[in-house]
Amino acid sequence: MSAPAAALRPWGRLRWAMTDALVLTKRSLLHIPRIPELLVFATIQPVMFVLLFRYVFGGAINVQGASYVNFLMAGVFVQTVTFGAMTTGIGLSTDLSTGLVDRFRSLPMARSAVLLGRTLADLARNSLVVLIMVLVGLGVGFRPEAGVLEWLATAGMLLLLSFSFSWIGATIALFVRNPEAVQSAGFIWLFPLTFASSAFVQTASMPGWLQAFADHQPITLIINTVRGLLLDQPIGSDGPVAALSCAAILLVFAPLAVARFRNAGS
């Protein structure tokens, strides 16, 4: 770890925190090759959603302007990232309950590094899972029309989504603390957001009151952006609004989580 004396200057304090965060990121990522089941089980659920909607429900769902599998995959990518981001809360809660975080607090390290390291590690793991899902999508008939710039923009959108939602998971973990309760609290609000969106069906098929909600909630805006980029369709104002929504989530929940973490250890 970097020396605490580096915290005397603002730039030194930032470098100190980032060095500590990267060390803890590496620690979390080392769990993947040691416990590959973590990655396997993180991949099974989105694969099941792809197969279920592609081959069971897909024949009964009509969409305009694209084949259903092309329509579907953007929703799967976003759902995979949002659900995967909630593992930040579960992992952090487990570390809190086992006393590992208390050991970190006793070390001369930046307090924010514990949270930043966890969120960065889950960001990397989420990226790997999405890459696997792209390959699965291609295997079931997904044919994107995006160029290099559109793929880069899609990756940036999904990374921003993953990172911002990881801080929601971290905040939940710091207030709830029990891993089982964190899992319930983390997913209970995600299910209505992901399913009452444009992930699996066009919102025009929903009742008017539900369509009004679905059309303007952040998950739909992000899905529409990813879908438009991948299928080379216009995204209009959805892209900037989706990015601003993720940035707003990050600006609210990252300081809240860090403040809660510091207060809990004082």
C-alpha cells in the first residue's frame, strides 16, 4: 500500500486512493480463476433468458423494424449488466459480515479504496460476462449492424451503467449489511424496472399508464440507446439522457456509499 504521508497533498491523496483501489481490485479478480463457478453462475441466468425468449416466447412476440432476436439482445445485455452490478452489494456485504472490511480499516489505506476496488472488479467481471453473451447471441442468430464506433459507444454505455449501478448495490449493502437481505433488497426493485421496459417487448404493447412509465424510466432509455447503436438506428435524445441518468446515479450513490462507509467505521 502507499504511504499515508502521500495524503498530505490532494494529488498524492488521489494517487494513494487509486493505488489501494487497484490492489483490492486485483484481489477481487483473483477469485475468478480460483473459483470459476462465480463466473459460470453469473453467465447461466442471462443465457437462460436468451434461450427462453428466443425459442419459447419469441415466436409469439412481434416487433417492428427488426427480427425479434436482434430486438432482444440489447435488453439482455442491459439486464445482464444491471443484475451483475448488484453482486457488488452481495460481495461487499459478505466482506462486512466476515470481518474482512474491519481488517482493511485497520490498515493505512484510503477508506474509499475498499468500495472503489470492489466496484472496479465487478465492472471487469461484468464486461467479461457481456462478451460471453455477445457470443451466445451470435450463436442464436443475433446479427448486429454496428460499426466500430457504434460498438465502442455501446461498450461505453454498458460500462457506465455497470459502474453506476454497482454503487447502488454498495450503498444497499452498507445500510442492510446481511448478504441474504442485500440480495433481496438489490433485486426486488430491479425486476419491475427491467421487465417494465423495452427489454423484451415494445412499450407500445403495454397499457397506457404502464407505457408512460416504461418509456421514460432510465432502463428503457439505456436499452433504446444500446439497441439503436447495435442495429444502426437513430437514438435521438435517448443516448444523452441515458448517459446523464447514469452519471446522476453515480454522483448521488458514490458519495453516499463512501460517507456511509466512513461513518460506519468511525
